[in-house]
Amino acid sequence: MLALCQRNLMLYFKNKTSVFFSLFGAMISFILFVVFLKHSMVQEWHHMPNATIMMDLWLIGGTLSVTAITTTLTTLGRMVIDESKGVLKDFYLTDASPFKIKISYMLSAAIIGFIMQLVMLVVMLGYFALVDGLAIPWPKTVQLVVLAIASSLLAVAINMIIVQFVHRIETMSAIDSVISAAAGFLVGTYIPIGALPNFAQTIIKFTPGAYVASLYRQIMMNDKIHSVFGSGQALHYFNKEMGIQLDWNHLLTMNQSYAVIGYTLLGSILLIFVTELVKKHQSAVTTIG
């Protein structure tokens, strides 16, 4: 299992085109923000001290969530490529069970998703440090790394629910393109959730990546937000409007958002496991028949 995981990692980082396209979806949100959205958003909150820094941090949180989604999805596409080329059948002839083989692909995708989040974090922090003088206290980096790990695992589990039913490279490429393009909207990166109609807000609330973006933003922004707004109605409005805390009758705390991620991760893994059992049962029935 570890050998297959290592092989997937080597193939990914050896293919520079794959690395580029897996980051492309995340880079879109970053580029759109810098070129088109940043000025208008800063103007909207111009009365707020350090509005530029606040918007930079807001963008970083959403982009890191998108990065986890797009990079893990692209990496899981390796399983579809291997199946189409007959490589997967060779793996099935080994002692490893189909479930362990699937876990190997998931593990390699999670590692890549984690690494790419760190890469994007360094790139964005470096850019905004040069342009806006942005800096994040070192103690925050531990929390960011922990969340990056959780985000990668969550994105892998959810993406695998889709990928395990894909068997053609063309289909996988189409799914990859659609999800990469939509991810920025689904986690509230392009437009603040408060600016969207209620239906769109509900869709975002059912997107696990939105909770990851919320947690990233809370880790990086909470201290600054409280120093600006205190603890009154203005704080509640800003957090709700900008999607820093998602609203389900009340604004979710960090612990509640982590709980949503944890339950979603466990549920996704259970669904993958059940799907594998069903496939194994169907295969046994077909063989007997």
C-alpha cells in the first residue's frame, strides 16, 4: 500500500503539467481577487481599520480551501488513468485488497493536497507581505497546518465518492474542469456569502469546503476582527456577511465547524467503505453466476 502511495506521489510531482493544472483552480481565485475584486471589496469596508489586510486574509482562507479540493481531485484522477490503461488490474493481482489500493490513492492525494496548500499559503503570504505588509503571527501557523491536514483528508474523502464511479479519462477531465471552476463559488471565495441570494447561500452551507474556508478565516482574522468590532452587533454582521462564520440559526463557533468537518469526513469514509463492500458482493455474485 505504501509503495503504491509513493509511486503516485512520484508520478504527480514528476508531471509538471499535472502540478500546474491542479493549482490552476486555486490560482484563479487569487488572480481574480488581486486584479478585479480587491479594490471594490476594500472600498466597501473602507471605514474598517486595516481593510486591505482583512480582505487579504479573507481571500487566503477561501483560496486554501479551493486548493485542497482541486489538487486532491486531480491526484485522484490517477486512479482513473491507471484503470483505463489496465494498470489497476495488475494491482488487483497483488495481495493488496481493492479497498487498500483505494486507500493508497486517497493517502497520496491527501499528502499532495496538504503540500499544495502550504505552497499556496507561502505564495500568497509572500505576495501580500510585499504588497500590503501582511504578516501572520508564528503561533497561528500550527493551527493552519493542522487545518490543512484536516482539509486535505476531507477533500479526498468527498472527491473519492465521485471518482470511484468514474471509469473514463474524458469523463474525469470534464468533472475536474467543472469542480475546479465551481469550487471558488461553492466555498464563498469569489463573492462574500452575504452578497448572494438565500438559495445560493444554502448551497454554500451544504458545501464542506465552505466550513474549511470559515475555519481558515477565523484562525487568521479573529484577533483583528475582535480588535476592530469588539463583541457587538457589528461583529456579528461582519462575520455573517463575509462567511467567516456560517449561519445556521446562529453563527457556528470554531468547535462546531470542526465538528461538521469531522462528521462529514467520517460519513464519507463510511460511504466509500460501504460502496466497496457492495462492489465486492456484486462481483462475488457475478462470479458464482
